[in-house]
Amino acid sequence: MARTIKVDNALLKRFSYTKKKRKNREAKSNKINCAWSNEAFELWYLLHFQYRNTGMQRNEYKKAIEDAINEQSKSKKKCFKYHKNAVDMYDILQRFGNQEQAIVRAKKLIQNYKGCQFAEYNPATTVYELVEELIGKSMKLKEEIMKNFEK
């Protein structure tokens, strides 16, 4: 079963690689951009703290995120425990992580791959494209707006 996360007009789902390929083709044919992460969405979180260019299993991300946040917080009293879909995760990433570095690191990962076999790219994420649009730093979106404005 697919899990859906809705962020304004962006839809992120957990799919198998085969289904991910099909869904990406469907989206492109309808002029919809997809944000995806392999092996897990948590890669985006981890990139806020470190560059990671070797694949991990989904279950390994939890510990890596906990270790990174606990190292940054340097709190002896409270030990951070990661919970999927935690409502305060954005605030935690803003406090202890670095979104700008996450974007740089995600772009660097994508440069390791060529072609359209995105379901085989591990690790890789395009969540940074969605984030750049949301924070007003997407050159693609700015170019599209200017193109439509000039019509």
C-alpha cells in the first residue's frame, strides 16, 4: 500500500521501484514533476547533516538521523529518537540541520547518475527541487514564470 504525504500541490508516495517508474511516466505525461528519494525519504533528512553517497537500507536511516541530531544538539539530558511522520521534524531540521547544505548535497548526488533510471539511483533524491520551489530559489520555476509573463 502506498503512503501519501501532501504538501500543497506536491504528492509524495512510497512505491516499489517498478511502480515508481510507472508513476513517474504517468506524472510526466501529465506535466507533473515528482519528488522522490531512494532508498527512503529520510535520505533528505540525513543530507541536512552529512553527505552520503553509499546506499543504505531503510531501517538504517533512523539510527543515522538520531546520531546526527544527537551530535548536533550536544544535550546530555535529552536523547533524540526519530519517529516517522513526526510533526516537529521540520523544526528539528531547521534547528540542528542545514537546509542549504542538504540542497547542495542532494544536487551532488544526482550528478552521479545519468539517464532516466531514477528508480535504480541509490542514494538519490529530488526533494530539493520541491524545497527550492517552496522557498523561492527554483531557477526552473523563475524561468517558467518569466516565460509565461512575457507572453
